[in-house]
Amino acid sequence: MAAHLTNTLLLLACLAWTAYHLSRSLPAGVPPPSLPRLRRAAFVKFGLGGLVILLAAVSGAIAALGDTLYPAGSLAEALGTEFSAASHLLVRLRLLHPSIAVIVAVALVVTGLRVGYETVGWSRRLGFALAGLVVWQVLVGLTNVLLLAPVSMQMVHVVSADLVWIRVRAAGPRLVVSNGLTPRHKIVRCG
């Protein structure tokens, strides 16, 4: 299951990156602008960020499988079975996803807001959009838990997670390469 999800997310990242580059309309004969070469630290941040998001996604898939195979009748029952040593492993692992997801969400919101406040133009919109998408994803996840994970709500949660993944992977280098962003204090307007 983890390998399948990883493969799916990597394919989504490739599609998002390709769509991002194809959507930029340039006059004929003008080469596309390239992002600055990733410095080692930025490359590590981008790679580790992707792995952490992937870990949250895999833990979410395990939690969804546990919710589907072993549905709970109430929220109190669900919490009781998650702490019971007699419960199935998939049920006990359900607690892992919210813990990982909250940590990842805080990191992504902080990154998105930092980029949004410290830049202008497209990067600014990208940062705020990322923060907004992550907040939406957390609210959808919370709703999913409160409704005891109906399949329809799980699908909304998965689609929201895919949108966050696409946003981060398609424009991630702009989020981690500080010299690729245009700081507000360095803008000079002429005319």
C-alpha cells in the first residue's frame, strides 16, 4: 500500500511540475526562465519536506484502511479501541496519522505564511495559497474524524491532500530557494 501511494504521489508531482512549466506562455524564441540552482541546503529541505509529507500520506492511508475495515460506532468507542491492546494493529495505528499530520501542517503553514509575507507577486500568492490549502486540509481531516470517517469524506480528504502535494511539488523550489524569491525590500520600481 505504501509503495503504491508513493508511486502515485511521485507521478502526481511529475504531472504537476510538467503542467506548471507548460502553462507558462512565452513569446516564440524566448527560453523559459530557470530557477536558480538549488543549493545543497535547499535541496535537502525540499527533499526532506517531500519525505515528511509522504510519511503523513502513508500514515493517512493506513488510518483510512483501519477506519474502513474496523468502523467505530461513536467517537468515544473509536478512541477507546485505539488505546486497547486487544485491538487490531490497524486500529491502534490510526492515532499515528493525526500526530504526524499536525506537525507537517504546522511546518507547511509557517512556510507558506513566511513566503507570503516576505515576497511579492506569484511567490506571495503561492505562499498564501499553500497556507490556505493546508488549513483546509486540517479542517477536512477533523471533520472526517468527527463524522467517523465515511468513505465520501475520506475521498474529500484524499483529494485535498493531493492538492497540497501538487502545490508543494509543483512550486516547491520557489518555497525553499531563498534567492529565487523576490524579497519586498529589494524591489525597485522605475517610472
